[in-house]
Amino acid sequence: MEVVVTRNIPSAALNVLNKRFKVDLWQSDDIIPRETLISKIKAKDGLLCLLTDKIDKEVLDSAGDRLQAVSTISVGVDHINRSECTMRGIKIGYTPEVLTAATAEFAVGLLLSTSRRIVEGTHAAKRSNSVCFFILCQKYKVTNDVTACVLVLLVDDKTTDRVGTILILRIANFSHSYFFKKDKAFEENLWVHFASFPDLLRESDFIISCCSFNQSTDGVFDKEAFKQMKNSAIFVNIARGGVVNQDDLYDALSRNVIRGAGLDVTTPEPLPTDHPLFTLDNCVVTPHIGSASEKTRTEMTMLAVENLICALENRAMPAQY
Ligand code: GLV
Ligand code: GLV
């Protein structure tokens, strides 16, 4: 059987695949060009991909009847046309759980670096000798303490709930947490409170988006949403760039409608270096590295490899979407 792998993966993982299949590898750390993917996938039995590869009808058409499984090295599956896969009997594998802790921790990091202006402070320190006067300087006045502030997560389904849950535990010592979701067990087990979306926007000092991207979350953080937030609010996004209307966010940040934003996800990815968001001091942008710890990325890759092998050998995948 033959499989396509769309990125250089660690050699341990590649060796496991090489032992079983003929592997057509895109041997690069860059995103595989779409035309290359479309031609490589012809008559292949399996695909190991990343969230930067759009697996749509055209790609699946090019694959033809042999394709049995798409295994993505990600927990999000919004880049894969799931209904087309279902129609063709193609199984989808993904990587939940192994990245939960790393991603939740990263959200805490973005929250702190944004709210406490760590990145901005670093840049200021490089630019000027006078920043040791920070504490007396209005321009660099620090913002709210994270302690005792309300903290909110937008959580909406079973995969992202795990990240949300761990995140709640990580920040429990900082703050009260509110969830946008109704679930009694959560409320009792995590000592959190639930809020409606408008209340959440109005009352939170920090809003962390960790939902999955779908029709109901497409662009929910828009002009209207930012207007309802406090002027001192910090918005963090570890979900998908698509949950935010980025023009509206730029507008809100540049006109101080909200205080700041920390974004690990953007539209597009990578965000072009001349993007207006990069000109803002109150916006921290990272290149989708929420799960990018050595241990986590290795576990994600091994799980994705295992998913692909099981699917092609007709055994249950450890994590079938
Ligand atoms: C990261 O965003 C993932 O979906 O794994
Ligand atoms: C991802 O969100 C997970 O919890 O697995």
C-alpha cells in the first residue's frame, strides 16, 4: 500500500511507516504546495497530513477510489471536508488528548504575556534605555493583575472541552472562571460558573477562545462582540483564526475598544509579516505553536501514524474522528 506524508516528520515515525508502506514524502518543513498534493495523492491508499493542508473535494477527487484514510496530526479537523470523506467511506484520524496540557499551558502563557505586556516590554527594553522607569511611566503602565479577574473560555464541543478543562485547572489560582457552555458536571467539578455569550463578553476581563471552528463559531468575535467587551479586556485566541473577524479586531485594538489580544491562530497562517496586526504594540501574535512542545508534537505524530496504520490494516484507529 502507498501513503502520502505532507511534511518532514520525525524519523522514528517515518521509519514505522516505511516498514509497512511505500511512503511518498514531501520532504520539507514548508507547506506542501496544493498542486503537489493533488498530484501526489493520485491512487494512494492513505494520507498523513497537517492542519495546513486543505483536504477538500478536489484533493479527494484526485485521490480516487483507493484512498481509505486521512490521518491528520492535529486535534482540529476543520481543514478536512468530513462529509465528502464520509460519503466515500474514508476514515479520518486525529490527535486528541495528547496535546491538551501543552495547549492549555500555552493559552496561559499568551494570557500572561499579553495582559502583563511581557512581549511589549521586551521590545521597549531593546529600543530604549529609559524603560527601567516603566513603573512611573504612564505609557507602559501595566494592566490589570490577572489575580481576581474574571476569566472566560469559549468552549463548545467535546474535543476542545478537554483543553478548556485543563486550562481551568491551570488558571484556578488566578481567578474566577466562566464558561460559555451549559454542563452541570463541569460546574460542580471545576467550580466554574456559566454565562451567556453576551454576559461573558460584557463581564470578563479576559476572554479566551478555545472552541472548534464551525458554522456556529465562524466570525463570532466581530465588531459587535468587541464593542460589548470592557475597554480593559484582553482577548486570547487558541482556537482557529476563523472565529475572529480580523479587520474588526484590528479596529478594536487600534482604537482601544479593547486593551489587547494574544493570538496563536490567525487568518491566514502564517500571517504575512506586513500584516497590520504586527504593527500594534497591544497584539501578541505567535505562529500556531500551542501544541509545539517536543514531547507533545512527538506524541501527536506517533498517534497519527498509528491511526493511519490501523485504518489501512482494518483495525480500530486509536483516535478516529
Ligand atoms: C491545533 O490547532 C490542532 O488542531 O492540533
Ligand atoms: C484537544 O482539544 C483535546 O483535548 O484533545
